[in-house]
Amino acid sequence: MDIILKNATVADEDAPEGLVDIAIEGERIVAVEANIGAEAGEVIDCEGRLVSASLIDPHVHLDAALSVAAARPNQTGTLLEGIAIWSEFMPKLTKEDIKHRARQAIDWEVAQGVGFIRTHVDSCDERMIGLEAMLEVKDEVKDRADIQIVAFPQNCICSFPNGEALLRRALDMGADVVGGIPHNETTRDAGVASMRLVFAEADERGLLVDVHCDETDDSASRFAEVMAEETIKRGLGSRITASHCVAMHSYENAYALKLIGWLQRAGLNVIANPFDNLILQAREDTYPKRRGITRVKELLQAGVNVSFGHDSIMDPWYPLGRGDMLETASLGLHACQMSGVAEIDSCFDMISWRAAKTLSLEDYGVRPGANADLVVFDGYSKAEVLRLGPARTHVFKRGKLVAQTEPARSEVMGDPVSFRPAT
Ligand code: FE2
């Protein structure tokens, strides 16, 4: 064996009970069982700490990440001003600038245990420098993170000059996933037409789909139903993802329940983005003020696969954030009132194995035969790591250590009460 992680508490879809050892040979996990006696080049005693497969950020915008200081400040903090700032800022962007910021954001995420990232890249740009930059970055960071690139038509497909051709060009260049934004198209008809085009392109090219869907407080915005219909008609199932779906928080219950049933039958995935959803939605409300995040708890209860994304990291839409998926899941937990014992654990699942299903990842998990993409937390359970956001002490990619962090230690002077958190 090359590495053995001893005495680990495993987090996974089907995690073993009790403490186990995880043996790694080359790029793969070869054994997950108690008391592995084999010799190994390196032995790390986890002393009961939590070990999971890499965390996943299934929805982020790396071409815009960390641009907040360079772009015009968003005075209102709204989604629409964010889009306007981005449109003004885009012509000034250079490929090197995008690459530098994206690599910084990726390294922030890797240091905090992320091994897989799906990034949307604005494809409404005749220069296509965002996509060129991200394709290069994808290759440059492949030793520590796997990147999926979504061709994201920020300014629409049907309602933007040359929008259809630009989307196809982005796909020709090598994007992995077809994006869309139907609620921003001029009319309902244009939104539906854009979805037909997105699904046809994905189906023909064998690509995945991830659409910014109904990212609006408008309860008349109903494109998730179109996505469900296209998914069923084409039999694409889990290859399809509807991101945001925040209008669902404003649908009347009768329609929301009917829709959730169709989303479940379609087998598509939903991604909620707590930072951006909470900060950007319901801006026109006085009080009561809507939460602005989709019905995560109800979707999960109905059997729909849901995951959480970071979405923005210091960009014109959200000026804060540090690329920590535990912080993302914790915020989602609070916003969706998921404080039941099993619900807390499921919030961790939404940044790990549930997000892996969304990204259609193979060889993911803590099991023999899976890739050794692993993270060791300085915490002992899913609930504890969500509560504390502790150091990710060891981060492995394909069996190689790609990041490590020493836990911070505090000392209280005087006569402190000795305190060990309950696990
Ligand atoms: Fe987004």
C-alpha cells in the first residue's frame, strides 16, 4: 500500500459503521475495512476523524470570481445591477486576468477539500476569452481538481444577437455542459424555444445540461416544467440539472407539488445556491420577506436529487465568500430549516455524494475501486464539521496529497473551563 488512513469515520452514501482503515495504492482506494494490517509507505492515524470523498462545488462562476475589486461596485446589491456591471466589465477582461482569478478561487476550494467543480462560463462573448481561459485552467489544475465547464449564455440564447451561434461555438470549443437562462429571454415563447435548443444540442452532442432556471421571484416563471418535459421526452434523466429554481418558493402549493412530482419522475437534478439566492432574491419585497431559496427539503422528501453550489465568490453579484463548501451547506441548512438530525446529515450529502450524482461522476466515493479523492476533516461527524467548519487537514487527489491545513488552536488565559464539543 502507498497510504493507509487509519481509524476513519467515513461519510458516504453507504458508509460503513464504526471506525475503518482506508488503504490507497496508486490512484485508487483498494480497501475500506477495520484493522488493515498491511505495510504502507505512509500511515495517517485519523483518530476517529471524518473522512469523505472530495467535496464538490457543482455550481460556481470562475470567470467572474474575485473580480469584485476590479469591477464597478454594485451599489444596490441586486441581481440586475450585477448583470449590468458584468456586461460593462466583460470587454475589459483579458484571458490572463480570468485565468489568474479562477486559479486563485480553485486553490481556495481545493485547500478546503473540494476536488470537483462545475463552473459556468459566459458564452455571450464574440471573443470567447472566458471559455478559452477556463479550458486552459481546466488542464493546468487537473492534478488537483476536475473541472466541468458549462457554456452559459448569460445574456440569453434566443433574445441575444447571434446567441444561438455563440452557444454552438462554445460547445464546439469544448464545453462539457450546455447552459441556458430561459427566464431572462424576452418572452415565455422565447424561453421555451431556448430550452428546446439546449436539449437538442445536448442530446445530439452527448453532453450534460445545467440551466439557470427560474432565477427570479416571478411566480409566473415556469421553465422547470419545460425542463422536466424535455428530460422525459428525450430520456436524459440524471444528465440534466435545473439550477436555482427560486421561483418555486413563490409558487402556490398546488402547482409546486405537481411540479415536484414531474421533476422526480424526470429524474433530473436540482441545485440550490444559498449565498446568492438569499442575498439576491426578494429584493422588492417589504415584509413578510420571502427566503428566496427553492424548496430543498420538499424536493429531497419527494426523491429529487438536490445539491448546494457556492455560485459566486467575490463577484458583482455577491462580494463575499471564500470558497468553503461547508459554509455553503451550513447556510443552506439554516435557510431551508433543515435542523432535524437526518436533515443535518443530508446537508453534508448535498456537497458530496449527491453533488457527485449531479455531475455524473464515476469512481466517486469511499469504497474499494474508487479514485482516492479524499478529504480528512478535523471533526468527528457530519454535524460537527458543518457546525465548526474545521480545518481540512489532508486533501488527496488520485492518491496524492494536494493540500494540507494545520488546525487553528486557541488558548484562553486565566482559569478557562475545559470544553470538548459533543459529537
Ligand atoms: Fe449561477
